[in-house]
Amino acid sequence: MSSIVNCKKINGVISEESGARGMLYRQIIPKVEGKTPGITYNDIIPGGNTKDHQHAGIHITYIVCGHGQLRSGDKITEVNEGDLIYIDPFERHCFVNTGDEMMTLLGFQGV
């Protein structure tokens, strides 16, 4: 069965857990092991970041708007609006908004 979700209309929560700062977290579709990937839609304020974390499955993130950095291990990579990022299972990572505008991420975990 198909469905349509307007990500911008979902109420989110400001996440300050485990080192996240200035991030509005929206769980669009909860992950159900073996059935559906988890889908999130997150806004990060300028200077904010996601927590440093990892996933058991692959993680795919699309940068909807803004720009910043992907920090993975000792590597720092610049990411920009329109970039699609693949992250291996159990690869520790963190997104940081280094720009002057909101950075929005659409994430798929456990794909």
C-alpha cells in the first residue's frame, strides 16, 4: 500500500542527546527489522551537528539543502545540497552544519 508523507509537517524534537546540538529530529518511518528501513528528516542549525553514531545496516543520506561536513573516523568530507551519501554498516559518523543556513538531511537507515 502506498502512502504520502509531508516531512515538513511532522513535528520533530530538538535532539541534544549524546553530543547532538541544534538538530530537529523527525522520525518519518520507524525501522522494522527485515521489513522497512528507518527514514528520518532532520534539520540542523548553523554550527549544529548530529551525534556521533553508527547503524547496524547501511545508511544513506541525501542533503536536501545546505552544506557542511561528514565526519567519519578521522576523515572529514565536505557535503553539499544534492549530495547522496552512502555509509557502511557500523561506520561511525556525524554530520556538521558549517554553513550560514539550515542544513536538512533525509536519511534511510537499515536499507
